[in-house]
Amino acid sequence: MMTIEFIARIFVAAVLGGLIGLEREYREKAAGLRTHFLVALGSALFMIISAYGFEGVLKDENMRLDVSRIAAQVVSGIGFIGAGTIIFQKNAVHGLTTAAGVWVTAAIGLACGAGLYVLSVVATVLVLVGMEAFNYVLRRLDRSKEGGTEHGNEAEDGSEDRTV
């Protein structure tokens, strides 16, 4: 029974991560479908292993596991991966949204791995709505600021890259 539940957890994580990745792929960002899919799947798997993978090792009733330790290491590792997507070039920072997207995708994967499906789905919807809605609003603000013309610092896809 638990195996089916574990499979459901990593499957849901992979699907939700893939949805976020599709949006990034559509915007032609460096971390797209495959990256977000793998980050969510891996995070869910690490969470499951952390919570259930060592039960057979525990022979002493006084010995306890801290399941949050592996989850904390996932956060650190994803921070390292995210840092690699951030580029500072010509007084502009690029890749912050990509890094944040990978970071939140890992959190969604961890939540799926913990069996928190509703929280994971709501977070995914918020990520997708937020990225699309904020992108739309920022493009509108840039156009109105420039009198209806395209802003010189705006990326080709209308993303949030800003001059520092």
C-alpha cells in the first residue's frame, strides 16, 4: 500500500514541476521543462526517503530520525543550482526568476513527498498565475512608462530583467 502512495507522491510532484517547467520552456529560459520536472521529482523522492527510508535501520526504540535534515539539504543544494542560473552582465541581473522558480519547484516537490497534495497544487497554481500575471503587469507598466513603445531594457519575451 505504501509503495502506491509513494509512487503517487513522486508522480504528482513530477507533473506539478513539469507544469512550471512548461511555462519556463515557453519563455525560452535556461531551466525549463526537464529541469523543473527533475527538481520536483527528486525533491519528492528525497522527502520520502528521509521520512520512510531508514525505518528498517532503527532497531533501538530510543533512536529517532529527524526527517527535516534531508529536506534542509535539498534546500541548500537547490540554492546552489539556482545561484548558477543568475548572471550579472552589463549592469543587469538575469536569471533571478529562473532561480526562484527552481527553488519553489523544489519546495513543491518536498510538499508532495510529504503527502501535502492540496498545498502543492495551490502553490503550483500560484506560481503559474504569479509568473503570468506579473509578466503582463510589468509589460504594461513598461509600455506606459515609455509612451506605448517597447522599453529598451525589457527582454525579448517581456520578462522581468531590470537594469541595476
